[in-house]
Amino acid sequence: MKNLVLVLIVLLIACSKSPKPISEPSGKMLITTNRDGNYELYSMQADGSNPMNLTQSESLEFGGSWHPDGNSLVTYSDRDGNNEIYHIDISTGSAIRLTDHESSDVLPTFSPDGNQILFMSERNGSSRDLFIMNADGTNKRALTNNELYEESPAWSPDGSKIAFTRLIKEQVDTTLVSNGEIFIMNADGSKVQRLTQKTGYDSGAAFSPDGSQIAFYGMANESFDLFIMDADGSNLYNLTNDSLEAYSPSWSPNGEWIAYTGGNRENYDIYLIHVDTGERRRITTTEGRDENAKWYHKKTSD
């Protein structure tokens, strides 16, 4: 009888405990927005407050990436008539052009240590491929040389792996090139592996802060949702699963929240979703497009 009473007491205590509170999202983000009439890069807090225009340009500025020290960023811009990669000092606004090629250079992203930059380019002549260069723009070289379009490169937190999207030819009709899948490879371009096997376009891969998972957006129910899978492609599940289109995930530094672009053709804003509970918050409400949020992750000590 005493044992039964003890069991009941333990159960009552366990049931009386309140659920673990959700941590409030914190830190700063980089977003792309056309709220001023043309695409610029803004910084803001994780709740959408304190928006600040970092580029102040009349030209297109898109696809920004934080330097790990938080004091500068890279982006691509057509300010000189062609899409090129620029390094921008946040405190002064000064921009240094890192690429100078007749082809389009886009989607730069700093390595976790800040020493290298991934970017996409058409300079090989066959299609858009993945390139890498030093942070000062020297030593540009191709990591892929594929006849089919590639995009959205992302570093693993330790800098050893790169995830990216590659278009593939449909097996039922190899003349069709309409299915984007997530691939992963070593940082030197070796050991390329396909991670997703989904119908429809998958892109925007982003590693979790501990490197164990990858978030991306993909087609589901005639719309785009956010998905999460383990870094080896296993345990795939739909995180958002609703009618609102979702793109471009970015993990919070503690790995508990994901920022993403949500909306429709008329308007896109930045949303947050809690990975474990599914709680969602809309943190921008401007007209037009707020998109491509990049949560700042401070450089970790070596």
C-alpha cells in the first residue's frame, strides 16, 4: 500500500510541474527588403525592432551574409552594372568589390571562421556553379563544374561540409530539368552526396548550430513548406505544413527558433517558428517583400 501511495505522489508531482517555458528569440538578423523602393540590406533585432538600413544604395543589394565578427557583411549588387560580390563595412558603409567578371556572381556566404567566401557564378560558361575565394577576393576557384543549375550554398558550423541545391533531370524524362534537390559535399568539393529524394523543388539548406540537422524549404501540397532532416538526410519531417508559403530558413544561435520568409505573391514578411512547439511569430509587417533573414551567429573560439 505504501508503495502505491509513493507512486501516486510521484505522479502527482510530475503532473504538477509546469512545461518548460519557451526561450525568447534574441540576437540580431540581416534581412533583404524593398521597403524603401529598391532591395536593400537591413539589420534588426530578433523581435523585428530597431530596423536599420546598412547599404543605403540606389542599386539592388541582395543575399547578404554576416562576417562572424558581426562588423561587416558580404552581398551581391548590380551597383556597377553587373551582379558582383561586395564586402561592406557596417560602421562606415564602405563597399569593396571582391569579384570583377562579365558573368553574374551571386549569393555569397562567409565561412564560419570568416576566412573564405562561397558564392555562385556562371563564369564556367555551362551553368551556375559553386565557387570559393579568400575573404579578400583572392584565389577564386570552382568547387563544382556541373552542367545543371546550382544555388544556395551553406557551410556546416565547423566549416568541413557544404550543403547546396542542384537541379537534376527527371528519371522519367531526362530532357526535363525541374527538380531541385539538396546535396552535401566536403568543403574542398569532394564526396558529393544527394540528401533529399523528394518530388518538387528543394532549396535553401541551413545547418543547425550544432550541425546535426538541416532545415530547407520544399514543395508540399502545392506550396512551399519548411522541412527539417538530420544532416545525413534521415528523419525528414515537415515543420510548417500550412497554406502560407515558406522559404529561406535561418536557425537562431541556440537552435530553438527558425526565421523564415512567409507570405504569398502579394506580400512577404519575416516569421519565426519554434522548432519543438511550432509556435509562430510574425516579426515584420511592411508592404512589399521582407525576406532572406540571416540570424547572426557569433564566431566561436578555436
